Amino acid sequence: MPKLTIITIVYNNVRDIERTIQSILKQTYKKIEYIVIDGASTDGTLQVIERYKDQITKIISEPDKGIYDAMNKGLALATGDYVLFMNSGDEIYDEHTVEDVFATAPGADIYYGETEMYNDNWESLGRRRHEAPEEFDWTSFKYGMSISHQAIYIRRSIITPYDLTYKYSSDIDWIIKAAKKASNIVNVHRYVAKYLVGGMSKKKHRESLKERFKIFTKYYGLIPNIFNHIVIAGNLALYFVKHRRTND
């Protein structure tokens, strides 16, 4: 039974933080280290967290330099065999999720699964898949980020700190780096997370896209990256044409 470190990053999200905490504490899998990194919230978030302090391994509340700096603080404290980020507003899919993930296969470097999307009112967007690939390696992101960080369990020994030169898309760079080191990646073939659509990359969409292009170029090359983006644009155009015809 490997030890899993779950890290929650939060800043001024009193509305959603308790839902996230409860989804972790109710897991049937008990070998979990839970770390909460709060960015010195002022809206009552910390008071909610403190209600669960006896069940949370470590709570840090202090200013940070952004979400990835906060994530790095969590990584520095992690002692588990694997690491999972479940940030405020998101949830582990159900109470048996972690248990089922590790029961899928022993000793993988990375486990990953599907994500169910939710809107700001916490209404399901129809169990729409995040389009996680059947098989995954470090080249799988060449057509876009196909696995959310809430849906990927990574062996701690192959991860590195987040690159703080990226403000909006460092999670993509982080996952690709880990995947390049992984020799055994397992698709658990189940929904593993509920994801609240939004976040910094959505609010700063243009800047996020620029960073993603830079990251993909670093790993896949400029010309292949341009070609892949043309393919993405073509597929999106076909989707919208078909969708419009169906609605008509």
C-alpha cells in the first residue's frame, strides 16, 4: 500500500474549500498524507480549514508568489510515494477512488484517469470527458493538455519543482517532465476527479496559450508544434460545423 500525498492549494475560496477537504477525508484508502497550502486568505477560508486541523497532516498559511510557488511549498513538504494535487474547488471523484487507483496495477510511475467537468454552480457538464488518451506518454500533449493535474498520480521520485518562469501553464511542463522519466504509466479507466472549470489559465487565456505554445515547442520542436496546432484548429472547425448542422 503506497503512501499518497495529496496537496490542496487555496486562496480566498471560502465557498468551495470545505467540499474539497471532505472529498479527501472521506477516502476509504487510509494511507494518505494531506497537506493544505493557504495563501494567507482573508475571507474565512483559513477558519474552515482549521475546523479539520486534526485530520490534516500539515497546514501552511502565508503569502506566496502565485499558484505554482504554493504548489512547490506543498511538494517540499511531501513524504508520500506518490503525489496528487487536488486544489480548492475540485474533488476526488468518489470515496473509493484512491483505493481503486492503486488496485489497478502495482508499482506504476504514473496513474491517470478521466475528469468530470463542473460549472461555477457545481452543475455537471454532462460527464463530458477530458479526453484522456487510452495510452499516455510524454508526447501525448502535442495536441493539447489531455490529462488534468487533478487526475494524475505521479511517483514522487520522478517529479521536480514547478518551473516558476511559467505563470499559467507550468503544470503542463511539470507533467511532461515526469512522463519523460516514467517507465510504467497506467490508465485506470475510471473517473478520478471532479474539476471546477475556470482557474488562472482560463482567466488569463491568451497568456496561457502563449505559454503552452512555448512549452510544446520546447519539447516537440517548432515546426511539429505549428503543424499540430493546424491539426487542432482543423478538428475544432469540423466539430463546430457538425455541431451547427445538428442544431439546425
